Amino acid sequence: MNERIDATAAMRLLEGNPIDIGERADALRRKLHANRAFYTVNAAITYSNTCEALCPICSFARREGQQGAYVLSAEEVYERACAFAKMGALEIHIIGGIYSKLPLQYYIDIIKAARAANKDFNIVAFTVSECALMARISGNPLSKIYEMLQAAGVNALPGGGAEIFNPQIRRRIAPNKLTGEEWLEAMRIAHLSGLKTNATMLYGQIESPKDVVDHMFKLRALQDETGGFKAFVPLPFRKGKSDIPAKSSATYDVKICALARLVLDNFPHIRVPITHFDERLAQVLLCFGADDIGGTHWHEEVAVSAGAQARDRDAKKLETIIKTAGFEPVLTNSNYGA
């Protein structure tokens, strides 16, 4: 068995030749998943863009009362979920802003509404930042929040809000969200509560290569402890309306993806959501360690607000993208059939 990559080696790989790191990542990816590449048919319901965090990196959030601010009712969530069910969605992603005026029952009600639309939906709902807010406003421990969400119909948590764990960077890009340590602890509790989750990393903003490596190693350590992460999801920062500079490039994208596959040897999957990457780049990333291009993600709003192109894709389109890249498409959900 090969020895695990340490932080020094990871830094060297990140700063080295992308082809070298890519070949190593592709070999491991094929050992784990052979020629398979995963995708799903899913849709997004963003229940609110009203947010008190107002992160400097965000182009989506609105202040309460600001033009364009909204909060969906449970009935509206139900109507959207029914429409997506008719379109053939297998999975619904539900997230929103950090808005303390919404009671805990609101979150329970919108999950029940989505579940009522289709009893077979895989419901991936609420970042741990939102869950921590529910705990605070209700006075319940986070473990109880997770228990209640699962009882209402949540199958898994998304991985958003991780950003970059470096506290100095975090204070600049997301000063009012959970700290990195709080995010990790909230994920630890989720895993111990029986919830599987993803983990994200927002890169290509003001972080350094050392910050990237540190972020991945903290995720690897938690995964060693809990085994609760399903997929790592690298997200390139898009400037949108933000004053934070964007510095990503295709070369950096492939190196980040490849390094993730090598460092996060205990993560089953590396997902590169096609909503965040150009289709051709997503195909390239399948050769640099990624094994999942995400889903159709109909009605995605957050990435689009920052400049990602909204495109109507169906299952056949995703299958074609995967096949054209030389891989075998496998339809799944973000729990990978579990």
C-alpha cells in the first residue's frame, strides 16, 4: 500500500507540473472507479436570498427589505418540487440565506412540502451554517436539529459554507458565518447523527497554496474520524458583484482537482459540478481525478448570480458529455445509491 501524501509533498505537487500530478490522480481515480463517471438529475430550490451574513464573496444575498429579496412559502416550495418531479428530477437541493427571523418550524415545513411532492426524492438540504442558525434560534442542540430534519425528510446535507478554513482569509471573505473550526464541528455532529455530507472548498480568491493544502488536510482528518463525507466538491470562485479578486485558471483548476484526489484518499468521490465549470473543462477534470460531474441542477441561482452560465441540461446531455470524454456514465444520486 502506498504511503499517504503529507503536507510537504502536497505543496510540492500543487506548485509543480499539472501533467505529473494529473497522471497520479487519474491512476487513483481509475483504481477506485474504473471508467465510470457519475451524474444525477436534480434541481435546486433556493427558499430565500434574504441573508444577514452578507459575505463579501457573495453576489446572491439581499438584505431584508431590499429590492429583489424574497422568502418562499411552504406552498411555493411544494409547487416547485412538484414541477421538478414532473420533469424527472430524482433529487432536490434546498438551501437559502442566514435569516434569523425564520422559525425552526419553517424549515421543517418546507422539507415536508418537498417530501410531499415526491416520496422518492433524495432531499439534500441546508448547509451547516443554516443548521447552526436553527439551533441558535430554537435553543436546541445541533444534534436535535439534525434529528428533526431527518424525521421531516432530509436524506443528506450539502457541503457549502466551508469556503477556506484559514481564519484570516475567512474574516475577509465570510466574516459573519461559522468559523472553520465551527464548520468542522457541525459536520462532525452531522456524521455522528447519521447524516452523510459533502465538503466544499472555495478556491481562486485570496487564498494561498498553503491555505488550500491546510483545508484539504483538515477535511482528511475529520473523514478519518467519522467517515461521513461522500464527496469533495472544489468550487472555483467567480467574482460576480464582489470586490474580492478572482484568480483561478484552468491550470489551477486541474491541479486543485488532482491534488484533492491524491490527498483526500479517504473520500469516495471528487465532484466537479458542471454548473460551476465549463462543460469542456469538466470533461478534462474527469481525467484529473474527478469522477462525478454533478447533475442537471435545474433552477440553480447562487452560482448563476456570480456569473456561471445557466443552461438547460437533461440526463441525455450529461450522458453525452461523459461519453465524449471517454467515460461510462452512471446515473445515481448524491448519496450514490445509499
